[in-house]
Amino acid sequence: MILPLARHSWTSSGEIISDGNGECNFEGFAGDYDIEVEFPDGVRTYSAHLYEQKSVSYRISPSSIIVETISDIKANGSDGPITLDQLDTLTVTVALDNNGITDNADWWLAADTPFGLFFFTFDGWTDDWIPGYQGPLFYLDSFEVLNMPVSGLPAGTYTLYFGVDTVMDGDVTWDSLYYDTVEVTVIE
């Protein structure tokens, strides 16, 4: 005898209050959700989807809900901060979970150094505000972008940034920028 599979409807409900940055976390069953968000001028309802075994970030504003890409940058395999001396090697990797978004975007890799702000391009580092790549978003597994001896760097603090902004215009569009940072301190 073959029995039909029973269909179940799983629901989750509750109230989450965001922190001082307007952020909150929710874990639930995979599926579609209606989210009510209370703003100073009223309540708005949005639809969101949670995937099985996958984290998804949403950015909610009064006018929209947007799935966020998740940028990641690591120095020597760490989210930092890390300290390196002149005998060490610095390895920088980047990754991007595009959460299925394939829109065109500006891809940025920047370094705020003791001697200025620099941007990575495939022609080398420049102090011009130029994206490293312009084109569709895609899933990027951990990719090594830098591997160098620290002996060539002056002592100081270096903050490295990797991110994308979803307005592909060659300028940093701050309200559509998704990025991660890592801090590296070089000592003598």
C-alpha cells in the first residue's frame, strides 16, 4: 500500500525588536514569510524568502526590501584585526555570496594605508577612485587577490575593504554598497 505524503503547513510568528543600528536576526523554516515593519509613520508589510541551510540578509527601507549580497575579505585567513611583523607574509582573499542577484555592479577593493587611500584595478593599485571590476554579480568563492611579503610595507595600520555597489556607474554609491573590512597592523 502506498500512502500519499502528508502536507504540513509550518508557521513561525513572533516579534523582534531591532538594535540601535536597526538590525535584527531571525531564524525559521525555509519558505515565504510576510514581515511587518513598524516605521515612525506607520506599519508596512514585505514578503521575504528563507532558504534551507542558507543565510540571507535583507535590507528593509520604508519603500523597499532588497536581498543583500554578502562580501567577505580576510587577511591571512582571519577577519582580523591581525598584527604582522616585517618577516611575515600578507595574504588577502575575497569572497562574495550574491544571493542569486545577477545585476550589474561596481566591484571595489580598496586599502586605506598610512600613505593614502588606494584602489585595486587589474592594471595595479591607484589612488584614483576606480572600481576593480564592473559587471554582473556572481558567486565568488574565496579568491586570493594579494600575496606579498610585509617587508615592503611601512609600519602602521592598513584597513582593507572589499565590496560591491549595485549602481554600476564607476562611483561609490553609498546607499547600495555592501562591503566588508579587515584591519592589518604592520610592526617593525
